[in-house]
Amino acid sequence: FSKFAEKIIGKPFEGNEKMSPTDLEAAIQYHNENFFFIKPEDDFTTDTILSTAKQLVRKKGIKAVVIDAWNKLDHKYKGTNETQYISNELDKIVNFCERNLIHLFLVVHPLKMPKDKTGQYEVPNLYSCAGSANFFNKTANGISVYINRETGDSEIYIQKVKFKHWGKVGKVLFRWNPINGRYYQGLKDFDNWLQYEGSNTKFEETKKQDTPIFENN
């Protein structure tokens, strides 16, 4: 919750410039009304998660689900091989999204990546996901996140876009603001994203210039 509050309020959770009690109260209220956590007691299978998510669609009107991470779920192969199992599970997710008009973000960790000639880890792609090439074949949009340890940039690789009117493949560079946990291009952003009395204050560092980072598509 503290990470969420920092991102949406734009101020740190603790410290000299920390958010005010009014900011914190607003963040708690917004969080309680818009974020719901699924943590089944019996199992962590795709079926159980999607069943609970379906209830939240009907009762709370949620528009998106995040499964983080695929590698932590309970996978029951039931006599099938890993490739066929992943194919079937991804079909369930796709059908769930289409039937419930919802977007689902599936986080999948890659295999251990090799290093290039410079000693840097190679950028993972959708075929690097442990288990199956179906993570590329069946996804609508595929994105890989790579932290460049030399520059400190977060490199976002858009590696698959199913329909061209949604966008295009390419790379976008971001930097990370340790004060509020936001990723940014150009100037750091300290705006308060919630609207309430007293929420229009901005962190003084907003006025400082920073190195702009441009898209590279």
C-alpha cells in the first residue's frame, strides 16, 4: 500500500516531505474502492483466480486483473505436457477476457538469460518465458521490461501488438524516481493524481530540469 500511495499522491510515504494525513486518508479511500486482492486459501490455480475475478467483475465492476507471477501459481499438468498445459491455460485467460470485457496482465519471469560479449544480460523476449512459445503465440500484446544496469534506464520493449491500430512494436526508455516510485520521461512528476481539497500542492523538485528521454521506435 505504501508503494501505491507514493505513486498516486506523488510524495514519499515517510521522510521530511512525506504526504500529509489528508493525502494518506485520500489514498486509503481510493485504494479500498478500486483495488481488490485475490489470495485463495485452497489453491493458486488459474481456475480459482479467474472464478474470483469473475465475481469481482460482477460485484465491483473491475476492469483489469494482474496475475503476478505465473511462476508462482499452482500448475497441475494432469497427464499433459507443459507446452499443451500452458496453451490450455492461456486459452482460458483469453476467453475470460473476451467474455467479461476485461484486460488481464500476466507477469511471466524469463529463463536465466545469457550474457552478451560486453558482460550484460541479453534482453528477454516472449520466447524467453519459461515453459512454452505460446506466451508469444497467444498473447495480444507482449511487453518485456529490462533494467539497464549501466545507464540506470528502464527499457520497455513492445514486442508484439496484435492489431496495428493499437500501436506498434518498438522500445521506450524510462527513468525511475526513487522519491515516489514513478517511472518518467523528461521531468520528474510529483503531481497529486487525486482530486480533493488541498491536493493541488506540488513537490518543489518538479521545477528542476532533468535529462529528457525520447522514444526509439
